[in-house]
Amino acid sequence: MKYVFTDNTTEAQNAEDAVLELEYNDLLTNLGEYSFKTTKDLTPRSFSKLQLRARNALKSLLNNPLSKVMLLCGSTSVDTIDIACDLFKDVASITPTIAIAPTKFELFGSEKESGVLTEPGFVVMPCSHFIDHPKWLGMADACIAMNEGLKLVLCGDATDCATLNMMWQTLDNAVRADIVLEYPILGAMTLMGSLVASYSEKYHVNAFDDKAIRLLCIWSCRQSGDRRYLGIPEAKLLSLVIEANRYASLKAHGSEDFIVTEHDVLKAIGAADFRVNSLAESELRNHRDNQIILETKGEVTGQINGLSVIETAGTSYEYGEPVRITATLRAGGDGDVIDIERKAELAGQIHAKAMMIINGFLATEFGSEQPLPVSASLVFEQSYSEIDGDSASLTGLCAVISSLADLPIRQDLAVTGAVDQFGDVQPVGGVNEKIEGFFKICRLHGLTGTQGVIIPYSCIHQLVLRPAVVKAVKEGRFHIYVVGHVTGASKVLMKTNWGEPDDNESICGKICTRLDDLSAVKASKPWWHLW
């Protein structure tokens, strides 16, 4: 990283408006050292063996005669039933009875035959089955109380576990454990390689080389949203591994002795992305056809490029979509910022809170001695659906500041970040998708070498960008700036220092001068002039 927009690096380190530009090395994910060439060199380690909390809970269930029920909480991205069965085999060499969708007769039996809950044994069930049949809970209580040899493991995602817990008082005394999906980056290559090696026998997957495992690790960091951790949604990872293995087998032309390479994994990732990105491609087409107005060159007062994330319905696919935000002023009013999205009932409560925070900063900074003589209106242009979140509060604040100071904003930059009432920039999510979304638009209109994004300093560890963006940063054709305060973002966007109120050439000075002029005009005219 390097300090930019300053003549004195030492002073910049302590300055509130310091701005850092990320360099190529800052975007690389450090996966540490490893000592294998292919996954054949590693000892297989299944996903269930990574679940230390769940293993501990199962041991407690099996060794405590008073414990009858265990609640295993996972997510939709893992098969909790399969993990529970593997845990039984690993911990106690037991093959449990799996009851995915049993009937009432299969669960509780009859006068002549026993059910799975009336006999001693080990049973794995989904929480959702009892949620769908709440009348069975009383009979399940009776079985748990009377059947001393019963050990029941209920599996589900967080929603199902919470719902069943509210419905069934018995779960208050259950042994609980969470499925862990994130792991520290330390030893990531060996961890991922061992996990992929465990798929070889179970799913007939060939060995992966070290570069392929490295790419899977980077993909996993992106899943976690933090390059300091591997995020392993096992269902997605397994699907990716199997598809990469298929691409490698096609290249082998029938031979079974092949190694899955980085190219095969990259192809599998691209194919998975291609299957669900039709909406993102259509948005890009709208930009190409000028159906969505977004400037990537020049300067405009009161207009700024924001960054948003859109999640497609049904696929949970997320992509970045730049949005044009404009701010205008009018004399009088209550001196506040009118949020048009909120007025039109197109914004959620978190967004409304963010707009109030913008009001708080402006009132503290410029209205501490007397009320502000102007009001502003802020709108997300060409936005026709509901929005929420506070990640555009820095963007909106900069647009209002531009209008107040009458200073143009660089349109070759896009901004994301939340702010507090003191102007400190706070972290936001979806940074990778946001940066890549603006990069695609810039590339569509032509990269000029000055384009880039401004993100919070606290979001640096989230960056796991696609190779095209990293390459553009390395070549100096795209820039990523990080800031810790709104004054730093304003300095980059308006090419002017924040300064002090008595400095007429600074942003703060220009705003104060303009507010003083408006206050003088307002005071010199009688009240009926306003009618």
C-alpha cells in the first residue's frame, strides 16, 4: 500500500483524511507453506473430521446416560444428515438409522411392531419432519422418556433448529453443536488438499495438483468473505470438485490416470457462474445500449457512482451493480437531507437510519452554531425496486458535500462504505462483487487508467478479486483506494483538501462560505418574500 494525494507521507500516516492506494501484492491471498505436489501425497480427512465441536457433542451424547437428544445445526450448504452419519462412524464405529421422512407408524410403531423411536438404537432425523408434524412431539417425548437406549440426533439449518426449539421444550436439555464452515487460513493448502483427497474413494475423484488446490482455497476465501479464513460450504465445494474432475477426464480421452489441474478448476468455477449469471449479463447489456446512464469519465457536481449488490431470486447468485446517486439543494427547509427513496417507500429501515446519520454528520459539522439554511434531496437514479442497507451512506454524504461546496465529483470513481455521525468510514459487505461490477462497466466503456473505487480501510481483508481485476490493478489500469474518514474520500473525489472553515480554497471553507452567504440572504429578506 502507498499513501496518495499527499506531499508528506509522515504527516499522512497520522492524518484523518489519509488515503491509501492498494498495490498488486496487497490483493494476493497468502496461503502459507505446503509440501505436496498432488493430493495423493496427503492423508485424506473428511469434512466430518473437521467438525471438532460436533464430535465433542456426539461423544457427550453417547457417554452420558441422561442425554437422549442432540441438535446438530448446520446450513443449507451442507448435508447435516450425512455429516451426522459420518460422525457416528468416526466416533463410535456405529451405523445409525436414518429416518428422512418416516411415517407415524415407522417412527412409533404399533401394538404388534416396534418403531425406530421405540427400540434402543441410534437415530438421525431432520428437524423439519417434526416441524411438519407437531402433533407427534408428545409421542416423541414419551419414547425418549421410556426408551433408555435411544439416542436421537436432529439435524437442520439455523431456521429449522430455532423453530423446533420453540415448539418442543425437550430440546432445552439437548446437546447442541454447530457445523463449522470457516477455518483460519493457517495450513489452508493442507486442509483443503486433505479434504479433496477424502473425496477420491467416496466419489471416484482423481488427484488434484497443488495449483488446483490453491485455486480452491482462493475460491473458499471468497465464500467466507474474508481472505483470512477458508469458507467451506461442502455441497458447493463437492459439486465444484466433481465438475473439475469431469473436465479433466474429458481431456484424458478415456485414460483413468490423470491429474486435475488449475485449468480444470477454473473451468468448473466459470461454468457454475455461467449457469446463473444471465441477469447480470442482461444488466451489462443495458449499460452497453445506454439504457442505464452511468458516467465513467469526467466530473459532475452533486453526482456520484455508488456500488450495490444484487442477489438473484432462486439462485442466491450475487453480483455488483453500480448506481448513479444525485444530490440537489434548495434554500430553506429544516436543513436536513430528504431521502426520496424513503419518501417513495422504496427503502428499508437500515437505509433510513443511514440517511439520518448523514443528517447527523452535516448538522454536527456545519450546523452546530446555527441551523443550516439549506436542505438537500438524495436519490438513487434509475432504481425501481426496494433497496436497503447502509453501505451507500458514504456515497450519499459525498454527493451532498459536493453540492454544498459546489465542487464536481470524479465520475471515473465509484464509492462504497458506511459512515457514523463523526464521519468515520465503517466496513460493508459484498466488496468483491461491488468492485468487479464497476470494473466491468469501466471495461465496457473503455479503461482510461484513472478509474477505480474507494472502499473502507477495514474492508481490505475482504478482497479476493477475480484475476481480471487483479491484473488491471497490477498494470495500473484500475485503482483501489482505501479511506478511514469521509474527508479522505472527499479529497479523492473532488481533488481538494477538506481543510478548515477559514480556508476558502478547501472543501470545508467553500461550504461554510456558501452557507454564510445563504444565511445572509435569508436574513436580509422579510418573511413574506418566501410566499
